Amino acid sequence: MTTPSHARISKAVIPAAGLGTRFLPATKATPKEMLPVVDKPAIQYVVEEAAAAGLSDVLMVTGRNKRPLEDHFDRNYELEEALHRKGDGSRLAKVQESSDLATIHYVRQGDPRGLGHAVLCAAPHVGDQPFAVLLGDDLIDPRDPLLRRMIEVQEQHGGSVIALMEVDPASIHLYGCAAAAPTGDDDVVTVSDLVEKPEPGEAPSNLAIIGRYVLDPAVFEVLRKTDPGRGGEIQLTDALQALAADTGLGGPVHGVIFKGRRYDTGDRGDYLRAIVRLACEREDLGPDFRAWLRSYVTEEM
Ligand code: UTP
């Protein structure tokens, strides 16, 4: 039994070792987290989000195609020098931005045995402090901050905090699903049970788990004992279910209900929606792109 931890959160773990099979062939040799959303790889938005929430120590869990990820967050002296010589300060700043965001560490998952296994690979780096997990293919609009609120809730209650979003009951079978009870805060629930991708009719609610977590380090102990679940993978949801069922293990599990904009960039449809929406809203690209989109929709569809 572990004492629920109330220590300050400073570390973020970003699992990015999945196979990305929904996005083949693009992901044959490139991690899906490197696919561009407008002009930045999806994962840069995620690291920016961690940094904006005050988490400047980031551990990326990578897989066989880790090189592009490491290169993206490293300095590129040759390119920087070329842009410097050309006097192209604005592009130089864009190149340097990704290497200045946070201190990034890497650990290799080896065999992608599921999200729970990816999180377990972070145990030696994280130690015995609570920590955040941000899925590398899940994009939360920076204007709708979620992680900061989750950290606040963890600091208030201890234990672990998951992010939940209300979805159409017809699509809850695509997600992990939470059984939850209200608390005094409108956006916070107490989680009593979790089911990964429930069969139709067996979902305890329409509250879907999305890719942000603030976890008590007790989760590692539970993950070590968690057998492969759905799809033969070690599921993070199964470990969280154990924490929710027995608060003596690592404190309670709370959920923060998120009502903002979120995109699953590992899903082709959502990826396209993210690009169109973010491009439309950009000051530099938006005016031209919106005009083109309007005429495309009215004249050609
Ligand atoms: P997904 O289930 O969306 O990733 O995992 P996937 O397996 O790459 O996707 P598809 O279904 O084959 O297209 C959610 C997150 O967990 C990471 C993924 O990289 C993604 O960010 N993950 C998943 C790992 O790091 N390791 C794993 O073994 C599995």
C-alpha cells in the first residue's frame, strides 16, 4: 500500500511508441505523432501544452521510429546557420522554438505492448512523484486549457485524475468509459469504475476517457501486476480501474470533464478536421484558406 502523494507535479510523460496502424502507409517509417497539423508536428502541440502547464521535464516513450522525434526537439545547427546567413529571423525562431520548449528525455518501449506498458517504461524516470501523461496523438486546443485544471484537482484531492469528455452514447465503445459520481465542483467527478471499450449496452455512462492523466506513482505497482487485457495489450484503463476500486492503493481517482476542443490526430477524419479548423483560425493562413474553403464547399460539393 502506498500513501497518496501530494507532492508538486513537474514531470510529463508522453507515450509515442504506438504503431499508428490507422494511419498506414504514412506511419510506416514515420511516427504518427510527427504528422503535421498545419505546419507543426502534432507532438509539438502536446509538448507546448505540457510546458504551458508548468511541466518542463518531459519524458517521451518512443518506439522503433524514434529518430524523427529526437531530431525535431534537438538543435539543427546546419539549418539554423543557413537561415541566419539569409537573415530569415522569423523562420530561424520557428526552428529554434521546438528545441527550447522543455528538457526532453527519451526511453524506448521496445515492444509496443500497450499504453499501460508504455507508462510503466517511465517508472525509473518518474520515481515516486505524481506525474502527468499526455498522449502524443491527442491534441487539446491551447485555448481550452485542461491539464492545469487537472493538476489543481490532483493537488486538492491527491490520488489520480483522468480527463473525461461526454460523447454520443453510440460511439462510447470506441473509448475507455467511466462510472462517475458528482462532487461539489461542476467539472469534477469521483470515478468508481472504468471499462476499456465497452460492448454496446454495457457502458456505465457516456463519459469517455481522453488522452490526459495526472497519476499517482502507485499506478506503476499496479501496472506491474496488470495482465494484458483487451487486444492483448497492457491497458492503462485496467490499472486505473484497480486504483478506482481500491483507494487504499494510491488514493482516489477523480475525473475532470472537458468541454473544449480536442482532436485525435491518430484518426484520419479527426486529423483532417484539426487541420481545417486550426488553419481557418490562423491569422496568417486563415483569410485566404477560409475564402477558398467557402467557395469549395458552395461550388464544388
Ligand atoms: P493508440 O491506441 O491510439 O495508438 O494509443 P496506436 O496503437 O499507435 O494506434 P493504431 O490504433 O495502431 O492506429 C494511444 C497512445 O499511446 C501510445 C501511442 O503512441 C499513442 O500516443 N502507445 C500505444 C504507446 O506509446 N505504446 C503502445 O504500446 C501503445
